[in-house]
Amino acid sequence: MRRQALLAALSSERGKMIRSLSVTAALGCAAALLLFPAASGASGPGDPMHFALRQQGPAQVCGTTCKTYVVASGAITADTPAEFRNFAKNLNLKGALVVLESEGGSVHGAMALGRDIRKLGLDTTIGHVTDLKPAPGEAPRGIYDPHADCESMCSFVLLAGIHRSVPAEARVMVHQIWLGDRREDPTAATYSAKSCSTSSRVRAAKRWCSLKAPRATDSPRSTTPKLPVVTARSASARPR
């Protein structure tokens, strides 16, 4: 009997300890969410770009001059322009600022997205927007942070803005456009030294051929170098 009572007491204490740890973990998670709020439209590396609408915050800081942010974060795919049009079709985006944070992606997708942004008359910049705790009845707000990257084809989207701004803390990272076996995967951005060297040689050869090729208006004789004609008389007249 004593042993059973002792085991029951130990089991009860263990249950209390587990419940206490569970409550502590839950409180820790809640505190983390308060201290480190989620980014607007947060996406992981390689995730497709998606869009979110945020008002600049906090409201007491910007007052009546708060900006409207169109948060655009993630990799650009062939479907990104259509997703942007669906996002924007029922919204009044006049005067909005597109905040870009992207590792780049599809060439054609980026150019189409840029055209849509230009048609709407939007401005562009680079940054990261972190959500604020929304007030009751208020539109979602976010804090703008300029520490972000706009890589590869993201730069084409940046250039599409009516007004473009690049904060000193942000980075624009560009490279040669690659169309080939990697175009189906917007995140496959690694290339060997051999592939880069081969591509450079091909481009150099094309430039050389285009420079040396005769124009259509040229006659065949005009491309043949003329050699000087030496006669017996001219040879004998040379000074010795």
C-alpha cells in the first residue's frame, strides 16, 4: 500500500511538472510573437513571390502622411504577373509604394510584372516590412526596414517604378541574363567557372563574327585586301 501511494504521489508530481512546462512554453511562444512580429507576406528562400497591402506604421509616427505599401517578397515566377493583377484588381493603389525583397527569378515574369507596375503608376523601392499588431477596426500596418536585397531580375521590376529609390542600407545585385537549362528553375543561380567561361567565349565569338562579316551592300572585292603592284620600272627606280 505504501509503495502504491508513493507511486501515485510521484505520478501526480510528474503531471504537475509537465503541465507547468507546457504553460511556460506557451508563454514563451506568445512573448516571441509579440517581440518578433511576422514579416508582411513572409516567405522562405525560393518561395514564389506574393503580395500584401500594408499601411505605414505606427500611425502616431507618420500621422496623416502614412504611406501605402505593396509588399512584394519572394522569387519571381512565370505566374507572378497574373497573381499581381489578381491582387491589385479590386484595390485602389494610387500613390502606393512597391517594397521589393526578392532573389530574382523568371526573366519574362519580371518584365511582365514591371509592365503591370508601370501601368498602375506605382513607385518602387527595396525593403522589408514587418507587421504591427493591428488595432481594432484599422487596416493592417507594418514597419519599413531598408535592410533587404533585390537580386537578379528583381532589378528590372525596381526599374519599372515611376519613381525608384534605393536606400543606402539596401542592395541591388545584378548579373548577366541566363536563358538555358536553368530558366525553368528561378532559384538555380549557381554556375561553374567552366560554364561562365564557355558563355563568355561564345558571346565574344558572336561579336567578332558580326564585326568581320561583310555588309550586304559591299561587293566581294571590297572585302579582299589589295596588295601593292610592283613593276620592273618601279623596282629599278627605288633608291639603293
